[in-house]
Amino acid sequence: MDRLAGVQRPLAPVSEVTQVQGNRLHNNGRRNLPISSACTACRSLHLKCSGGLCCERCASKQIACSYQTSRRGKRRPKGSPSPNHFGQSASAYNHEDEWSRNSTPAWFPVETDLWCVDFLDSNLAWPGSEDLTPASRSTALSEPRFDNQSQWLDGYYQFVAASHPFLLPRPQLEVLLQERVGSDLELSLRFIASYHIAPKQALQLRVEVEDAIDESTYPSRDLFRLQSMILFIIGLHAGGIEDTTVMVSCAEELAFELGLDNVEGVSKFSRISPLLGESALRTWWELYCMTGLLAGVHQRKTFRLYGIDAKTILPCEEVLYDQSRIHEQNRRHILADISAVQFSDKSIAFSSFAYRIDAVRILGDVLAVSSSDNTDPNLLRAADASIANWFIQLPSSKREPIDNGGQCDEMLFEANLVINASTIILHKPRSEINADNFSGALLCAPPPKDPFERLRVVHGAKAMQAAFQISELITIPSRLSSHTHLFSCGIILGLVTQLAAAALSPSNRSAVKAQVRLSLAALSELGRTWPLALDKRKQALEGLKHLLEGY
């Protein structure tokens, strides 16, 4: 029996891919270079470009029109910087955030005292220390060249798949990749797996994925193109490129084009193969979760898919999907069913993936409430109630992010991370531990009595409890680098909350010291795999250094 169960039918055979690429030759046999076909703006959005000194689209939008020479077929000198997705050299890339604009990030508490000096002992080196720099990491590793597809799949399914379970199960994916040799999906899979098994190859693989996703090279706009784009977004952000807005927008447009936001669109894939249908709906929900999480990291007001009334079915349990037993899943549900479960007289347990999705939905509620132009107290109470209800409605088998075999359930792990981060985002700005309210602690005279002091204490207690819960996730018996790379962002959020609280309350400092040490150690370990975690650790240590220099 065919292991892919019919999935091959919508796939383009290698011969057709070769033919498509061959059609891109001029009559004189030379390839049509992208510099003469599309400007940088149109190419990044995968739109047709009229060309010329300033194309029609750029002229209408009154934006700069520029062209970039193709990298295909050109060999860069060894050691030369590689251009990234946004046309910048990797070495020159400088993410302009609160940290790069100021000597101290705005989120870091600037009023404190020397109680934090002993965080910085010999075990916690300053930024730029030799033990964690990418250069020293590269020279320390004896890295073989992985050319065998099976080795890349080993790396992906061992370290990545559990945190992002939307590709086909391995047996079916192997058949798919044999049909699509050198496709953008294969390259994206290698790119994200390289962080774990071949970090020195990540930069080159990133360039190869950029070229493969370029529609002028491989014009297919199908489910597997969307999956490769999602993997690429994850890999870019994990690599320290935090602005993935253009690629996210392209992925969202393709998801709508494929109809993944409704049952009818997903059914087209299910009729080919039930496994392919499950992979399709998981792809939609993975995009939903990733765009929501990125909005949370940057604390935007919302994310595009949050406002979509999607009728896409929720994913089944991971074990059923991995073992191709999705037919054993009971009646399938949609996202609205999770919120309505309290009104039912039946006990319904959803999949771990479904609870992760619901956690991201609640994050969307919190982001909407937390925007500066929203002061409706009813929305605040509703978001707070949603967070509390998420924990209450969990069945006993889902209360802890550990499965029956004693292994970490990555979907529940991430769901707990998102809910606790949402709690901090909701309550910390309304509490006495908000970094913006530190000036009162330095006044010689006591500040005037705050009529909302009691409410601020409650908000602060909730934020602190959530911060400690994030620290507790670090202690779960599992390999830290197997968690989502966004765990590092959650750790920083909890760390800043704990430091801000300890600066105001000396009684908390002994407990916070241990948690801060744990958080920095976790970022150190995560930084050996994810460059983003290394950047976050450097920011935290630089912040502590800045605090000490003022006293």
C-alpha cells in the first residue's frame, strides 16, 4: 500500500519542475535575471512588476524602487557576508528595537540598588564572553557536512517537529521529498534543523531557501509552499531576525488563497488523503499560532488571523496524527467549541494542540485590551476571566505539560508559556511593579496615597505568579533546545517582571535571585542553539551591568 496514500497526485514531478525552470531561458539560452524582471518591493510581495526606473506599483505607493542582482549561480568568496531576506548583509544587520536605540531598554527597571550585584558572578559572563559567541561556537564544533536527506529528517523530527507539528508524518514526508528533490520545503526543513545539527550551514541554507521561495524560480503556490514559508519564518526569527512582517504577510495571503480558513478549503485536501487534510488544517493553525506569538513578542495591538472567524477544524492528538490514526479521533471541533464547553453537560477533552491554539486566542484578547487607546474595564475583566478559565477547564490529563510516558508535551508546554506571558502583559502595566512607575520609590517624601493601590497590588501578585510559573517551565525534565525558540522571549518577560518586583520589595529578593540565576542559565543553554536566545541573554546582562554602573 502506498505510504503517502494518494498525496503524490497534486505534487509537481521533478520533470515538470525542470521544464518550468527551463522555460525561463531566453531565446539566446541565457537565464532571465531577476534584476530585469522585478524590483525589490514587488519581489518581496510576489507581485508582478512593470519594471523601469520606477515601476508602476512603487510609483503609485510613492515608495523607493530598487533592484537587486540575483545571487543564483554566483559563488561568494569564503567568509564574505551573505545578504538576508531584507537585502541587508548578515554582518551589517542591526535590529532597531528599544535596546539598539537606547543605552538601556525601556522595559528594564532602571531604579534599584546593589542587591543584584551577586547575580554577576564568575558563572554569568558579560555579553561577548568567549563561551557563547557564534564564532567560538563554530570553531568549537566539529561539524560534518550533512548531505543525506535522512540525516536532516532525523534532526527535524528529533528537535523541531514536536514544537511545530504541521508537516506530514515522517514516512509520508519522505515520499513527498523524494518526489520534490531540492524543493523549497526540503530546504526550509534543512534550514531550521541546521540550528540543531549543523549551525555553520544555517547561513548558506537561509540564502538557498530565499532563492527557492522566489516564485520566478519555482512558481508553485500550494500547501507545501505555505509550509516552507512558515518554517522559514520560524527559522528567521530564531536566528535573530525579528522583523518577518513581509514573509508573514505573504504566508497569510497564500493561506487564504488555499481556503484553509474554512472547512470546504481543507476538505479539498482531505479528499486526496485524510493525512493531507489533517496536515492542511494544522498548517492553518500553526500560522495562526506563530503570527499570534510574534504579535505578543512585539506587543502589537492584534494580529491579522485573530479577527478571522475561522471554521477550520481543530487538530487531533499528536499520537493519532503521527501514527496515521486520525480516523480514531472523536467528533471534530472548531475553536468556538472550546469557549462553549462550560455550557455543555458533557465532558469534552480537546487535543494539546487545540489548547495551544486557545491560549493564542486569549493572547489576542489580552493584546486588544492592553492597547493604549482601550480603557474599557469590562474587556479587562473578560480577558482576566478567560485566562483563569483556561486553567480551570483543563482535564486532569492536561493539567501538567507532561504526557503519560513522562515526556514533555510541547503543545501544552507552549500553551502554558503563552497563558503566563499573557497574564504578565495584562497585569504588569496595571501594577505597582510597572517599570514606568519606579520614580516614586526614589522620592524623599512618601508619594500621595493611591486610591487604586489595592487593585495594583492584585495586578502585581498575578504578574509575579505568572513570572514564577514561567521559571518553573525551565525545570521540566526535557532538553531545553527542543522547546520553541520563543521560550527565550517568555523567559526574558518573566525575568524583567521579577527584577522589577524585587527592586520595590526587598522581602522578595532572596527568592528572585534564584529565579534570575535559573533564567540566565536557561538562556545560556538555549543560546547554544537559537541565536535569538543568545541576543536576549546579552540584553539581560547588559541591563544588569547598566544598573550597577549607576551606583
